[in-house]
Amino acid sequence: MPHMAVLQFPGPDGVRPGTLAERAAMSKQAMNQLLRSLEDLDYIIRSDAPDEGRARIIRFTKRGRAAYSKVHDILRDIEHEWSAELGPKDFAQLKKLLSRVWESPLAR
């Protein structure tokens, strides 16, 4: 579950660790612990950013890309189920409201 801070949309591929920490509202140190764990499990690699000095970026491994794709498929299936249950109009409203909450100070 803690790894969802790294894997949340739009995902970590091509992103700096500091940016991921900001997205997840956590310290860089905590984010680096999660990244180290995912690296040990062969889901990501950290590499030098081209033309950016000492900056590092995250890249999915083949295994990580497959896992992220599976997460995307599962979320798409859940959205289809909820849309069928609520109806397209109400589901669109639910997504809009959840997005507002996510972007509000309440989610921090």
C-alpha cells in the first residue's frame, strides 16, 4: 500500500524523486525509501537525468511497466462497474467531486 504514493497517476516514469515526493506530500527521504524498495523489487530503476548534472530520474523496468499497466486495467474496470451502477451522468459528477477533494487542502 505505501508504494501507491509512487505509483499514483500519472506514475513515476521519467520523473525526479523530489517531484514524486511533492505529489505524495511526503519528505524526499521517505520517498527515497519507497523508491529503494521498488528498485529492490525490480519495478523501477533510478538513473542520471540527461543534461541535468546530478539530477536523477525514475524509469520503469519491464516488470514495473507490466505492473503499472495491470493497475491501470484494474482501475478502468472499477470505473466501468461504478459507471454502470451509478449511470454515466452521476459517475461523471462523482469523479468531478472526488477530484475537487483531492486537489483541496483537505487532502493534504
